Amino acid sequence: MPSQSSPIYDRNNIFARILRGEAPCTRVYEDEYALAFRDIYPKAQVHVLAIPKGEYVSLTDFSQSAPPELITGFWRAVTRVAETLSVAGGYRIGSNVGPGGGQVVFHFHVHILSGPRT
Ligand code: 5GP
């Protein structure tokens, strides 16, 4: 089945700037595949964003375009973020895809939330 053409990645999006160290963040985890930091407008007691280090617009783009090693490494990092946060009671994850899905920042990211909604 033919894959969709890759969407255009804007290198000036805020998460790209955070990755380059040009914008601040409250980092909670980092490895070769991912960076995780606290959401600036938390929607739950714990609200962290995990982003891959490569240039992927969305979950769809990442799943279709990233090499398998990066996909595995990223999702393992997501679970390590949860361990790092010690969310003993559990957590939930989500990813908004596209404007219709509520995506505002067009660098693929996963929301990791735990505890009561704020
Ligand atoms: P989206 O709707 O694209 O899935 O979510 C983007 C998220 O990024 C939102 O939850 C928003 O609060 C968060 N966000 C936007 N700008 C910044 C920023 O400059 N720093 C941090 N830490 N989070 C941001």
C-alpha cells in the first residue's frame, strides 16, 4: 500500500526549539531517543510531554517514517518516563494528531498524565 507523502516539518516549532536548547523546559527524562518535560499548562496533577529527537510532525508521520529502532526506543523511553515520575497508581497517555485532533504543536509528542485532572 503506498504511504502518504511526509508532511512538512517546521523547524521553528516550540518543541524543536526546546530540543535545540533555544527555549527552556523542565526536563524530567532524556535518552538518545526522547526528551520528556513538564507541560507548561498541566491538565492533570502529573502532565509530561515526551518527544522524539527526530523531526516528525505527528504520531502518523512517526509511525510511517521513523526507522523501527527509533520507534522502539521512543516507546521504551515513554515507559521509562513514567517510571522516573514514580506514578505508582498508573498513568494514561495520548497523542493529538492534526488540527482536527486538537494538535497545536507540530512535533510529535505523547502526553503522559497521572492523578486528578486540573
Ligand atoms: P497538543 O495539543 O499539540 O497535543 O499539545 C501541545 C501541548 O504543549 C499543550 O498541552 C501545551 O500546554 C504544551 N505547550 C505548548 N507550548 C509549550 C511550551 O513552550 N513549553 C511546554 N513545556 N509545554 C508547552
